[in-house]
Amino acid sequence: MNQEQKEQALKRCNAICKNTLMETLDIEFVAIGENFLIASMPVTSKVHQPDGVLHGGASVALAESVGSAASMMFLDVEKVFVRGIEISANHVRSISEGLVYAKATYLHKGRTTQLWEIRITNENQELISLVKLTTIALPKK
């Protein structure tokens, strides 16, 4: 994938977020490579739990968003649509402000199921959450 193709892929990812949860959470796709996709999300009061730190549910929403979008980028979406079928998260560090980055990397790229590791880190690349996501590619009818 050359630089122009990468930029076009990121534009497509960001364009499909309009009027969705991803737009509500200010998720932005920022980098793509041969086997990964990265999105960022600002940590503000909009994504806090009541005690002022990043809500685990917002982290999981970020993770599923980037993992599902990555599946869409690396599969033939003319023939299939992608759904998340299982997700698990371990939250290991709290954060109250700044940006978090979610990097989805393939662990398994099957024709039907895909397994993603999504590492959510802060701006200092410290691990915030580690997420595992399984997606499924279903044929379009």
C-alpha cells in the first residue's frame, strides 16, 4: 500500500464515521499499514466515568471501532460485511485527559473470522487497555 492508498483508506474510514458513535466520541483514524489500523480518541469529560477518568465502555467502543474498521479495510467489502462477535478488555491504567490511541493488529486473518489485538495507549505509549476482538465476515446477499 503506497502513501496515496493509505491516505485514501484513512479518508474512507473517517468518512463512514459521520453521524455514528465514532463521531460522537471524536474517534479519528490516523494511520494504516499492511496489518494494522490506528485510531485516536480525545479523553475529555465526554468519555469520563463519574470519578473523572476514561470510562471502560468508551475504551471498548474505541477498540471495536478500530478493529471492525480494520477488518473492513483488509477484506473485500464488496462481497462481505463485518460484525464484531466477541470482545474482551483488560483495563490496566487510568487516564483523565489527553489522547488515547488504539492500534488494531491481526492475530488471525481468516476468510470467515478474524482475531484482533487492540492495544490502547496514551501519548507516552503506556498501555491503558488491552483488548481482543473477534470479527466475522458474512456474505452479502
